[in-house]
Amino acid sequence: MRRLIVNADDFGFTSGVNRGIVEAHAHGVVTSTTLMANGRAFAEAEQLAKANPGLSVGCHVVLIDGQPILSSKQLPSLTRSPAPHFRDGLKTFAARAVAGRMNEEEIVAEATAQIRKIQSAEIDVTHFDTHKHTHLYPRILRPLLEAASACGVRAVRNPFGPRLPLCSSQLLRRPGLWTRYLQVRILNQFAGRFRDAVRREGFATPDGTLGIEVTGTLDDTLFRAIAQSIPEGTWEFVCHPGYNDQDLRAANTRLRDSREIELRALTLPSARKVLLQEGIQLISYRDLASVPG
């Protein structure tokens, strides 16, 4: 059996992203989303989540870029002075994470604050993942699992994918995907430790994640190629639908026009049709979290 969760990241980022995610759920294949507690459009996302009870909502824990929920004085190892912002730069974050230069108690405190803010809005937080997949690093994952467990959240994204995420012919047609593919493959060195930690703490998680390699380039052709390559088991497809509105154009993100292309791919009748043809069952994180581990 093959089951698929289609999760839209960045709910709450901007109004245009919110609108795109809700449309991709109502008229497309998106079943779940993860909400940014520190997003500028959080209040609107809160109302949209309540108006769309079929959409499973998790927490998109942010530890890089943007502004924390807690004050910078409470997070000296995670923020840069004097501005109350997280330290920018994924490469710098990765180096510091591997070296253990971030205080785990601070990570627990900030992640807890983000999850609790969503729960305080009377939203059932069904799962969590992280902005730019920072939880793939073991020293970041450990405190995040602690925070989520304390908040009653028992499901997490598995950020590691299958060895070949889509047919090799598509990779050959798009040489630009190879760089991203090789970067993801290198990070798979942490996959075993992820599985061990999640199993030890009793969290539900998919067998892996699809779509990371095509972030920013996803279209209907790539969606079909990935859908036709999904292995047996339960997988998550990560996506970033939205509208490139004024707020998004002013935001710190490389994903702008690509969000509208993704939205189209996720709402075309062909998206649901290929899943049906392949015998793939669409589920949400709510379904995954409800199954005992």
C-alpha cells in the first residue's frame, strides 16, 4: 500500500501564501499544512484553519530567519544582537548545529512557545516540522522532540527521502536538479539517527519526504514524475503553494513566482488523477498521528 500526505509549508507567512494553501486544500491535493507561529499573517491563518477543519495543521518551527516568539535575551545562542532576529544563513546554522553550539534548553523553550501559541488559538496541532528542515541535525532534533512531546504533539516530518525521488529521466532533463539532489543525499548521513530518536521517543513519522529536491521548480510534470515513483509505504510530499503578493515580494524568501506555479500543479485535475491511477491513498497528518506507533 502507498499512502501520501501532501503538506504545504509556510502557512501564516503572508496573506497570499495563506490563500494559496487553502485553495490547494479545497480544490487540490493538499491535506496538511504547517503554521508559522511568528508569521506576519498568523491571525489570518488562524481563522482560515478554523474555517477549513479538514486541513490538518501542524507547527512549522522556525529557528532560522525571522523573529522568535521569546525575547533575544532568553535565546542568546539562537539570536544575533542587537536585533531580535534568529541568526541568518543556513550554512552557518548547519555548522553551529553540528558543532553543538546552540543551547538545547533555548531550543526547547522557543519551540514550546511556538507550538503553544498555535494551541492557544484553539488549533489542534497534529504534527511539526521545521523551516529549512533544521531538525535533520541530531542536536536540533532532540530538544524539538522534547518540546513537542511536552505539548502533546506526537508526529514529526521525516526530512529524509528515498534514494531516487523521481525517475532518472526527469533528473537528466533538468540538470539543475542534480545539485539539490546531491546536497540532500549528503545530508542523509543523519537519517539513521533520526529514525532511532523518533522511534525511541514514540513519535509517528512517515517513511520519508518527497519534493525537497524540486522546491522552487515544482510543476505539473515533476509532480506526475514524483507520483509515479513513490515507493511502498507512507510518504510526505512537501510543497509551497501561494500567491506572489506585495508582502511576499518584500519577504526574505527565494520562493516567489514558483509558489503560483506549484499552486497550479497541485490544483490541476491531473494531480488527483495520477494519484488515483497509481493507487496512492491521500491521507493527512491527523490520520498518521491517530495510528498507534
